[in-house]
Amino acid sequence: MQLKITNSRWLASLLLIAPFFFWGTAMVAMKAVIPHTTPLFMAGVRLVPAGMLILIVAAILGKPQPKSWAAWLWIALFALVDGTMFQGFLAEGLGKTGAGLGSVMIDSQPLAVAILALWLFGDRLGLWGALGLLIGVLGISLIGLPDELILNLLHKDAIAIALSWQQLFASGEWLMLLAALSMAVGTILIRYVCRYADPVVATGWHMILGGLPLFALSSTTESQQWINIDLGGWMALGYSTIFGSAVAYGLFFYFASSGSLTSLSSLTFLTPVFALFFGNLFLGEFLSPLQWGGVSLTLVSIYLVNQRENLTTANNSLAEITSQSSPLIETELQPIVVSLKKSEPETSP
């Protein structure tokens, strides 16, 4: 029985981490194929077929379809924000920036999620959670920001810093920031969507409804979307669609519908770690010492955010034990002090 429970816990942990593994590796696959296709077409391919797969699985599992106008309205809003806007900004930004820096901008969204979750749902951070999020932002910044910019900031070279920031935001990073904000709002919206619809079914429909406008925009603004894609490119798109979208989004929004949004979103910091590791493995990208430091800080941040309640409880228990033991220590030491005073030789005035 104990082995069965342990295995189920390991399985739950793997499923919780799986979306971020698939997102990180899908970033590598998308980066490899994007020179041979167009951004909006790639975003549509990543959404619509994945949504169909999710709805097929939901039908097999007997999940109910949305029935009320309120359900469809929330799903439509969810599709616009987390489907069309997020994937559109992501695909356009990925074509204009590096994968590491793009991951940094995307994975800044846990801060927005934490603030919105605190405001709307009372999902409190606490000292350890806030510290973990700040460390996580520092970690992904070290991973993705150019080393030259970080060194210029440390040396306070104003001219070099200004030039670095101009180059940074001229290359499309603001699109990645908009994508991050869209994903943060989408993570919050799933709580409202699930009041009226099954989370798995809603995820499938939001991908279809969010992907169709991307195909429409692609047909009017882009050309030669699939002519130059070879077999390897279609395999990369297939991986991004099935695992990077269908499986990853299905698991993520299933957990987001019931668990702590702040804790779940903090795991997003794993995405650039996976992206950089597999980018090094398949695309020949290398980590600098600063980036390795960022990976270490990222892992520390995930631990602090997800263990914040246990750490707070441990601190409170330690403080309580200390406060209770202080008078006990004084009581135990009092006879010794009295004895020492009695043993002191008396001196006449």
C-alpha cells in the first residue's frame, strides 16, 4: 500500500511538471521551424488541431459540453486572451528575439498571476512566497538577459545601458511581455470559466476558437506559410501541437482550475531551464556562467514558493518553542545562580 501511494505521488509530481517540460521543449522545436514558416500560421497550427485532440479525449472521458450562454461567453473571452493574443504575441515575438530572452519575458507572468490571485482569490504569498518570486525573476533574468547588459548594469555604464535597452526592445521583446501578460490573465480566467464549464472541455474549445482568428489573419497578411516546411519541420510542429499544446495546456489548466495559482505559476520558471538545456542539446546553444547561476536561483525560487506554507509553519513552530523554552531555561538556571551567590565569600564593609 505504501509503495502504491509513493508511486502515485511521484506520478502526480511528474504530471505537475510535465506542462513546463513540454512548453520548454516546444519552444526549441518552434525556434527550429520558424525560419521555414510564418508566425501566425505556426500559432494557428499549434492551437486548432490541439484543441480538437483535447475535445476528442474529453468526449471519450464523458466530459459534458458547455450548455449555457455564460459558459460560451467566458470560453470566448478565455480564447481571445489566452488563445489568440498569447499565441499570436508569442509567435511574432519568437521570430524577432532569442529563445532564452523570449523565455525570460514569457516567464515573468507568475508575478502578475500572484498579484491577481491575491486580489481576486486571497491566494496569499507570505514572506517566503514573495522572496521566492523575486529570486525567480532574478534567476530567469540571469538566464535570458544578455550578459553585456547585466555587466553594464553592474558597472553603471549609463551610455552602454541605454544602448543595450534600445537594442533589447527594438528586437521584439515587448511582444513577449504582452504574451506573458496575456497568459497571466488567462490563468486567472480559467477559475471563472470553470464555474460554468468543465476545465478540459473549456481548454479544448478555447484553443479552437482562439486559433481560428490566427488562421484568418495569416491568410490575409502572410504568404507561403507551409511551402518551405520539410519533414523535420512538420514533425517539430506536430510535437509542439500534441505535447506543447494539447497535453501541456490540458494538464496546466486542469491543475489551475483547483490548485494554488501562485504555486502552479511559479513552476513556469522551469520552462526556460528546459528550453536552455534542450536548446544546448539540439541547437548548440551554450550557457554562460551567469546563466548557470540563473538556473540555480530558479530552482531555489520554485522550492520557496511551493514550500512557503511549510516553511512558515516551521518558523512559527520554532518561534513558539523558543518562547516556551525561555522561561524554562530561566527556571532551571535560577537555583544555579542562587547557589553561586551563596558560595561567594562574604566581604566586610
